[in-house]
Amino acid sequence: MLPLQRLVVSALRISIVGACCYGIWSSLTLARAGYLFKQDTEQSVRAAVGLVPDGWEYCMRLSELDQAHARELLSESLRLNRYNSQADIELGLQYEADGDFPDAEKLLLEAYDVDHTYTPRWSLANYYLRRDNMPEFWAWARSAAAMPNEDIGSLFELCWRVTSNPDAINRAILNEKPEMIRQYIGFLLGKNQPAAVAAVAAQLVRWGDPATDRPLLLDIVDNQVDLNEGAAAARLWHLLVERHWVNADSTVPNNAGFRREPLPVSFDWLLQDYQGLHSWPGASGLESEFGGTQPEDCIIAQQAVVLRPGNYAMSYSYHTSDISPASGIHWQIVDAKTGTVLAESPDLSSDALLSSGFGFSVSTAAPLLQLRLVYRRALGTARISGMLDVVSTQIQAIPKT
């Protein structure tokens, strides 16, 4: 090999060895810096910054541990990484705390320029709320709401500080994202705003998923019934029926012939079981077996109904087996708010299939009713034993003459 070639080879070997040594040294330095950073004390993180001066994330963490030099450290972190939106935000808050509002606003807007995710938008909404700039607050609150986020309850709380009118917040920031509508419903439930919940729930029917959201919506229907908000409960229920979110009828009562297993909601049958009394939807309708040890006064089946003011006829068909005429079994129409019985049928007892009925009136004071099939032991009689089959039920308005 010629002398010049030997010199070149030697130089290459030296370079390779040097590069390897530098790589090993750099790796050890980075490993040492990483170890110190994980200790997460002001002293250890400062040492990590000394080992890796261009470690912008180290400067960020040190700014949290060394508040006296936070502004300088955040500025350095931004210099090292211009796309560090969190440094923009934190530095902007520093300027705001010092009363330098123009620079604070500029930094927060720069954070959004480099990062269009939720946090910069939320930070700007906060800033403009603190500056009492309502147009900009609502603009950035709406912008934040447009971004997917696992928990935007804090955004709703922010809006609530501006207005406790749920409809105003709805109009201002709510969108078609089901995840946001669900979170807003949860927020309103926590604020005890049942009327607003019912209105927002209708939006979830339009944009949500039946498999995911049906249980929540049925709970809301029940909650409205419990609060005697019959009109709101009925509107949501009818929307669920119209959109085929539930397998139900538009008749009153729903599931009038007991052909399906009842849905877990007030607008379907609640079948009560007791010792000595068991009811179920059977081949011929509602089948109830009385064993003679049932409570002396109990509800066999009930369903919430909402009716306009006016006159109505309740009709039903049934037959019984081994049940005496003074059976104590009868239908009731009950004012859900007061518990007042508005009308009731004669006792049910017939070995043959029998169709019967009774009339009742609904006033404006009682739009939410409970249709109940009850048993109450008649005085001077023993508790009944036998079978009751309710084949059909129907409530119809009586036309005005």
C-alpha cells in the first residue's frame, strides 16, 4: 500500500473511532440527563439543563420548579422550540399576571398559530373572559367546543360563569358532536337543570347512536316523569319512537296488548312481583298468577301516560280463572303529581273473555297520569287465588259533541 493510501486509511480509522467515542459520550450524557430529569427536583432538572442545553422540555419543567426565573426559562424553551405552544401559553400567563396584556394576548394567539388543538383555544377563551371581552370569549369558547376533547366540563363551567341560562350556552357553543352533547347533558344534570336536559336530549337523538345513548335517554325520560314534567317526557319519548330508537307503539297505552317484554322506561309497563303474585307478558297478553299470599294492597302493572285535557274512555278485555266476583282487581287512573285516583273500573272477574271500560276526564292540572292495574283485598273476603289474563287495553279520546 502506498504511503498516501496508508495515511488516508489511518485518518478514516481515527475519524471512525472519534465518532464512536463521541456517540458513546453523547449517549451517556443524554442518559445521565434523562436520569436527572426523572428525579424531578429543581436541582436535578437544572443539572439536566446543564448537560443538554438544547433540551427545551427540560427548560419547561425547570420553569415550573423555579418560579423566580420562570419567564427566562420559558423564553429559552420557546427559542429552542418555536412550536412549543405550552410555553407560549405559560409565558402569556406570566405577562398577563404582570399587567402586560398586549404581549399576553400576542403569545396566546401565537400558541394557537402553532397548535390548533383544544388547549390553546380554551386558554384564549379564559383570557378574553378575564378581560371581559365577551364577543371574543364566545368566539373562542365555540372554537374550543369544536375540538374533540375527553372532558370539556371545564368549558361548560366557564360559560356558566358568563350566563346560567342553559339555552344560551346551548345556542352559543353546542354542536352536532354526540360526545359533546353527552357531556353537556351530564353537566346540566349536575346543575339540576331538568328542563334544559330534556331539550338537549332531543339533539342527542338526532346526532347520537341508539346502541350507545338509548339507556341515557330512557333515564332522562324517567327523570322527567319523576319530576312530573309530563309534556317534556312525552316529547322525548315520542321522538325516540318516531326515530325507531325503541320498539314501541304510538298508542295509549304503549304495548297495549302486552305482546312484548316491557322496556325499562315509565312509558311502558312496570310489572310488579311480590311473594304470592307473579306477572308476565304471555301468549294471550298479561298473565298474573295470584297464590293467595300476595300483599293485601299492591300494584300489579302500571304505565305513565300523558293526555291532553278532555274526556276519555278506557277499554280493556280480560278473563279470569278461579277468581270470585269481589276480586279486588281493578284499573285506576291516577294523578301522578298528587296521587289522587281520578277514576277506576269495577272489579275484574269473568271466566269468559269480557270487554269492558269506563270513562274519565283530564283537567289542565293533571296532564301526567299513571294507568294502574291494582289489587286490594275487599273487606270480609280472603285473599284471592287464581289467574288473570288481560288481553288488551286502550285509551281513546271522546270527541266533543
